[in-house]
Amino acid sequence: MSFNIKFNSSEEKYIQIYRYIKEIIENGMLPYLSKLPSTREMSNIIKVSRSTVLRAYNMLEDENLLFTVKGKGTFVAKVEIDENKDWTINWCDRLNIYAKKAEEMDIIKKEKTYKKGMISFKSIAPNEKLFDIEELKRGF
């Protein structure tokens, strides 16, 4: 995962790191048991001191968003995901008349159900025992 934190000078960097990681965890972008980079790796990735990253990780652990397994790493804890209801889009309401007509004309969805002996053109290569392939090729 890439950590693209844009730092501002108005607040401490460890607080900005804390808020950034907290937001991506709570939005489900870092799922349960995802492993975070070590504090050394993270400090190299975002170009801050290791102690700054340690401070942010500790704040996240204090809120039970992260947990550390000694010798294994730091992981995302089980967290209630904030499903942003404002982003729910009812796509059926947004269909125009052309999309609705295309849906009606979709032969794959509206085709008669296949019965033994019928030739189905759903697949790329229909069963060649049902008709002469060479004649079909000439027809194309």
C-alpha cells in the first residue's frame, strides 16, 4: 500500500500521520489484519523520523485501531467500518432511455432457454456436430 501523506505546517507530523492512517482504516482501505510497514520502513517511505512514526502508531494502538505482535509487526485491529452512506448511488435512477432499450434488447439475457438439439450462439464456438463449420465459414 502506498502512503501518500501531504504534510502541512499547522500541526505536528505525528498527528497528521495518525489521522491519515486512522481515516484509511475506518474507511476500509486497510482491512482487518493488514500488516503495516515497520516504523523504520514507514519513516523512510514518508521521509520523517522513526520516533514520529512510533508516536503515531502508539496513538493508533491506544485507540485499538492497531496491535503489535512482537517480532512479527504491526497489524490493523478489527474495527467497525464507516460505510459512507452519502456515496451510495442508485444507478437504476440514472439510466437513460438508450440504456433501458439496450437492456431490453440484450439477447443473452432475453434468449430462449437452451434445449437439447438447439444451436446456441452464446459461446464463441458452437458445437460443430450440429452444422457444417466449413459452410458457416464461407458464409462469413
